[in-house]
Amino acid sequence: MTELTGAMTLERAHVEGLELVRVHTKRFVAVVNDLDAQQLAAPAPSSSWTVGEVVAHVQSVFLRYTVDRQRAATPAEVATSNARDIETLGVDAPAAVVSIEEQLAFLDTVVALIEPTQEFPFHAGQPITMAGGWGNLLGELLAHGDDIARAVGTTFTIPSADLEIMWRFASPVLRGWVRSPQQPPDSWVLHFPFGAIQFVFDADGLTVSPGDSGGHGHHIAVADAAELALAFPYRRRAITDPVLAALADRFVSL
């Protein structure tokens, strides 16, 4: 995977991403610890899961960073894998919290032993660095924290600036979710406060790179990286911008 250059380097993201995950995991855990039995049984928006099953799913995501090396070969298989993991783990919020905290503590001991450029297998046959892994975890905490908050009538978000790592280093794995190659090339440029990120679709699939290569393309101004993520790629918000809708339509839903 090519390093995305800009304000946040791969080396910085490798270290600082863990700290962001630690901060926002603590916030997520606090939300879970406040849930009662009735809230855990409530249906979660944007899914067929209950709130308790959402918590179990987040537990399973953390386990995939440590002891669970299974990866889904296709986007469709991700859903199957998620359902299997929830069934195996069951709904036990206190146990899920303990497990999440244990996995995070373990990651804290090994991150210094891993080179920033080292890649690991991700779903849909995609490689990912630890920086991308931190970005993915932040996205999971954002989307599922939002699911829980909406189910119980509160709010949960992650500051826009904290999601730079997600957009710079995790979004390249979306190439595994592209519906079909595009010919001739078609591009979208997302203009964040921290800089631009360009998605280019061609016969080879998707390339994600920093900046704006110029020429013809679609441009989207992003005021809040969290709200954008909840709309695309996580589909937690209705997409009313036709340009963003066209970009989202290039992908199979997560």
C-alpha cells in the first residue's frame, strides 16, 4: 500500500492512531457501561441487530486485531462472518467491555514492534497497515457508537479532526467494495479541512491518493469528516447531495 503523504504521515499515524483509538474506546466503553437490560434489547438503527448485538460486534472487531485471524474473502462474506461472531460471543456487555479493554492493552504492547509499512490481511483481499487499522477501528467506534446512541436517545460522535487517520489510511481498503471497474477513469475529490483525498476509478478498480490531480472530476467540500463518514461509507445518514450519492453508489454497502 502506498503511503499517503500530507500533514499526517504514515509514521505519525502508526503511533498517534493508537492513542486516538484508546481515547475513543474509553468513551465507547463508558456508553456501554451505562446501558441497562432494556436498552441492550432495543433494536439498533441501520441494522437488524439489537444494541447488545452491536456491542458484541464491536468486541469481535477488536478480537480480529489480536486472536481472530479470520478474514472474509468478499463483502458478502463479511456479513456472514459478523453474524457468526455475534452468535458465538452472545450478548454479554460486561464481558464485551473486558474483552475490548484486554485487546487494546495487548495492542499497546506490540505496536512498537511493528514497522509502520508492514501490511496485514483485511477483508475482501485488501492489505492494511496499522495506521489503516487504527482508522478502521475509529470508523467502527463512530458508526456503532452512533447506532447505540440513536437507539437509546443520546449522541455519540468523534471529532472531525480525529478522523483524518481513517480517511487517509483506511479508505484505500474500500477498493474491495467497488461494484465494478470504471472506464474511462472517473474521479471524486473530497476536500477536508486537513487536505484533499482523491478517489479514482478505472479499469483496475479504485486508487485513493492525497491531493487533487487536477483535470475533470467531481468535488465535494467536507465540513465534518464524522458526518461524511456516517453518510459514506457507513450509510447511517441519508445522502441528499447528488454528487456524494453518485460516489456512494460506486460501492457495495458495508
